[in-house]
Amino acid sequence: MKISCAVLAAALAACATAAPKQAAKPAAKKPAQPTMVELEFVHQLGADKGEQLAKLVQRFNEANPNIKVTLSDGDWTEGKQPALILPNQEGEDRLVTTKRYKPLWDVMRGAGQPLKTFPVLKMVTPMPVDSKGRLEALPVALSTPVLFYNKEALAKAGLDPNNVPTTWMDWQAALGKVYASGNACPFTTVQPAWILIENTSAWNNQPFVAMNGKQEALAANGLIQVKHLAMMSSWYKARYLQIFGRGDEALEPFAKGACAVLTAPSDDYPTLQRMASFDVGVAPFPFHGDAYGAPQNTVADGSSLWIGAGKTAAEYKAVAKFVNFWLTPETQVEWQVNAGYLPLNTAGALATGSKLLSDKLVAQQIALQELTNKPVSIASSASTYGRRAGVRRILDEEIESVWANKKPAKQALDDAVNRARAGEDGCCRAMVRP
């Protein structure tokens, strides 16, 4: 039987088409791409510190492509609850009282991650600690008062910028020379209630709070506090001291060279270096030479990093990774140098003491020396009591009555204690931490 070429060609084509297929190997499955986890981070640190925080967040995002931390400033109560919150003091009080957070220790435990920080210290206001001593938030913005000064202004007054006074009485003589040299603002301070009353109390081993039954009560009218406020009043009248407000308003006039000396939190050092056109000196917070036990130790306070409630397990795992990143030696160094805050663990403390970083971390070195100058006494222990908005308001109002020459120092502090003990401190609404 003859088959035409055309039919044969068609048959071959059909055979080729219909040839039995070999069993195809299953295509290799591509590894599933990890899901991107986004974490909103709201802070209230202000513009300058916010820029330093943005650098830290950017470095974390670059090292963790499957996690994106989005940073913003403003009110954390608006809209959806952020995963990470770094509030100011008022915001922190609100966050704690409304219980809109998940404890840090719980997040880290759930993610199987260690929490490598210092134990809770008695000279640190223990706001983020629960009744069992566990960290509920990460205290990333701690500082304590130090003294900053304009080296050029002191030299102009005939003072040695490399050998400044250590006591308030010696500073009085020095400020007189600064005033005589033509400087209309020899000395100023930020946060008068926290620095001039609370920390002056601790540094001079004078109780700031006392037990009133089973509750803490204001005790800021002792001999040293009255003496100190009376001295500040005399400086104010003599124009050695200028007060610009209850908060951080004094930073700007100092940075612009209008004021020669400033008492402020140690974390302001890098900010002042960025703002000032002169060489900023740093010295320990002054003490009273006749105070028994002085200098004792100052106390540290500051904002903490809180974790928002109601997040998924994946989000909390990402949060734990971010916390661990913050506690690495590299980040601890970066945060100290750029933002000025105190270290949180041994790695950070070793960096603070490094000779290579001594010029950049001089404020932290002085701060740590103050905090650990002597073992904490009953009088110099930190307390959350002074953090209450009612307590700060009372102290601010009474201090301002002294500046206005309406009350002498003793009456103002006596009135502050009486007002606080009468219930104006908001004792029944505030949360007390052990």
C-alpha cells in the first residue's frame, strides 16, 4: 500500500504532535516571600531629637527589608493605635492610666527574645516598671541635670573655662563677674521644678517626698530646699538669673549666646552643640557645700518607648526585633552621640567610658558620675511622685510666686507642701509605681 508523501508528512506531523509526553517534573516552588510588616512609630521628642530618631529608624529599615517602621510626630491618640509610642511626660501618663499598651517584658517573652538592659536602678524614676520589677516600656530617653556654660562668655569675665566652680556659693561669685562683664543673663535653667527643687534635693541628700501614712507626700520645704530657692530668688533680683518658662524655653537663649550658664538635662548636649556657635562646656550640677552628705546623687528621668495594645503576633515579633536592634552596641553608641541620652545596658555604658568618644559623650560621662556618685540613700531615691502633673503644677506656681516677689522662699515651699497634701497633687487619680 502506497502512502503519498503528503499523507506521510501529515502522519509524521501527527505522530510528533501526539507522541506520548514524558512525565514532567513538577516545577520547583519558589520560596514564599515573607510578608512585609509595617509598624507605625509616633514620637513627641521634638524636631531635633526627632531627626536623630529618624536616622536610627532608617538604619533599622535598611537592615530589615521585611519590616518597615514609619516614623511620625504628633498625637498618638489620633487614629489607629501605633505599634510604637515615644510620648512626652503628659502623653506617657495618659497612656499608662488608659492601659493602651502591651508590657515590653510580655512582648519580648512572646517573641522568645531576651531583654538585655540594666536592672531597675534606684536613682532612675521607675515609671515603666510593674509591681514585679519588670520593664513595661524601654526607657530610651533618660537624662539627669548637668551644667552647661559658654566658654567664651566665662573667659571674657576673667574666669577659667577649664576650671569652673562646683558649689552654688562659688558660682554666685562667678556669675557676679559674668554680669559685670556686660552679660545681661549670667544664668538660666530649664524645668525649674525638676531641676531646682527635685534634683537639688537628691543631690544634697534632702528628701523630696516623705510617707504620709501609706502614701507618698511632698516634702520639698526642708532646710536645703528653702535655702536654695532663697538663693535663686536673690539671684533673680540681682539679675544673675533669668527664667524663661516652666519647660525648655531657656535652651534657645543659651544657644544663641544671650545667657552664659544653663542647668538642663544632660541629653541637651548634642542639641546645644548643633545650635550654638560657641564652644559649649559641661560641668557637674552644683551642690551646697554645707549640706550633709552632699554631693549625694542626682536622679534620672525621661520618656520611654511603649508598645501599643491590640497588635498581631507578627507585629509584636517585629517590635521585639526593633527593641533588640535598639539595644545593640552600635545603636547604643549612635543614640548616645546623636541624641545624648543615657545608655541602657553594659554595651552602651562601655561606650560612654570610651576614650575615643570622650569628647562626644562628655555630658553622659558627667551624668553617670552624678547618678552613681554615692550609693542611693532614702532621701536621694527617685520617685514617680514628682512626675505627677499636679505636683509639677503646684511647684511651678509657688516658684513663680517667688520670682514675682509675692512670697518668700519658705512660705512658697510650705504652701506647696500644704497644697499637695490637701489633695491638689491629684493623688487619687494618679498611678503609683513601687
